[in-house]
Amino acid sequence: MHSTYFIMIDGLRPDAITIANCPNLKSFIAAGSSTMNARSVMPSITLPCHTSIFHSVPPTRHGITSNVWTPMARPLPGLIDVAAAAGKTTAAFHNWEPLRNINMPEALTLSFYKNTSYYQDGDDIVASEAARMIPVHKPNFAFIYLGTVDTWGHVFGWMSDEYIKQIEHVDTQLGIVLNALPDDAAVVIQADHGGHDRGHGTEMPEDMTIPWMVRAPGVKAGYTIQRAVSLLDTAPTLAHFLGLQPHHQWEGRMPEEMFE
Ligand SMILES: [Zn+2]
């Protein structure tokens, strides 16, 4: 069992990691196992994707198909609910308010939200608050959501110079978060979807292909995961590091091949 952290960089395309000057992401990849070819879900939109990430079922199962929250068609517990039911302490740091619905009420021990995902430095406060509060409160699980890369894609276009520069800015913030975590932490970093032109939501590879990266004790360093990874696989993977059984209704699977 490890303290476990899940860091989301909204709208981060895997091919942008290659282009950008992002030393923290690159050293994270070198220190763990990853794939630059993981799959999002349809529709490749933020709230449906996050509901699928935390509940390990596709939108056809949970029923949330837009960024306007509705109750799940057939509710099931997500990662934060399962962790809380097992007595774990949980935290969320984010700058996009619909994410308040990725867990049931009373499942979070601690949360920080500020409506800053539309500002260039809007991830800085999320990163600094996570870096300040995690060492004090030592949650067993924390979700850290950085929303500005997606905003820059919508404003300037995916893969534009401005989008790449925003990734470089967020990489510095990522470094601040990673430096604040304990040495034996298990960390998953991923995107929810990619994008093309100034949007996303389609089944195009540019929208559907995401980076998926893990660094944790016992996980191979510098290893490229060979099997197909979906964002449904995130919750079972995080549950494993927390020492929890995946919920029986979850459909994803942890990629076992990443372990030494
Ligand atoms: Zn998104």
C-alpha cells in the first residue's frame, strides 16, 4: 500500500510531449512505465472522460455524455468512493468545478477548488496548494487536476506554438507537485482526451489517443507498456496501489506487465 496520486493534464496530446521542453514529464516517463498510445472514450469530452476514469466504465454505462453533469444512469462507486469506504483519506485539487461530481458526497476528506482553468497561470494555484497541503495532511489518495492545457488548445489550437508553450508552463507546475510527494509514492499521470484544430470530442485518433504514465515502487523504469491501455484501466491501477480491490462493476484492468 502506497500513498497514491493521480495527476490529470487535461487535453495533453502524447505527440506534444515529444515536442515540448518538459523535463519533469520526460524524467517521470524515464523513471516509470508508460504508453503514448492509450485510448480515451467516446465522446472524448472532459466530464464523460473523468466519469469513466474514476468509475472504470464507458459513457454507455454511466450515461454522462456531455460536460453538463447529470446523475449517472446506473450509479456505481468510483475510486474515491471505494477508497473512502475502506477508510482511506482522500483529497482533490482542481480548477474546473464539474469535477465536484466525480465522487459521492462525503467521500472526500479534503478538497481545493478555484475557478482558474481559463487563465494562463491558472494551474499554478492548484499545484502550489497541492504541494502545500499534501505534506501536511498526508492523504492516502489525491487527485490533482490541471486544466489550462485544454483551455490553450481551445483558444489557440492543439499543437499550436501557444499550446506547446502552455505545456511547458504546466510542466514546471507538475515539478512543484512531484517534489512535494513522498519518495515511495505511486503516481499516475495522464490526459483525458487529445484534440485537433480548436476542439475535441470526436473519434479521430488526435482526440482519442492519450498519454498514460505510472511511476511507483515495483514498476519498471523506462518501460513502454505494450498492451492496449484505456482510461478505464486507471481506477483499477490506482486501487491496486492503495491496497484495494477493484469494484466488481469496474470494467478496466491494471496493466500487469509494468511490474518488475
Ligand atoms: Zn478535458
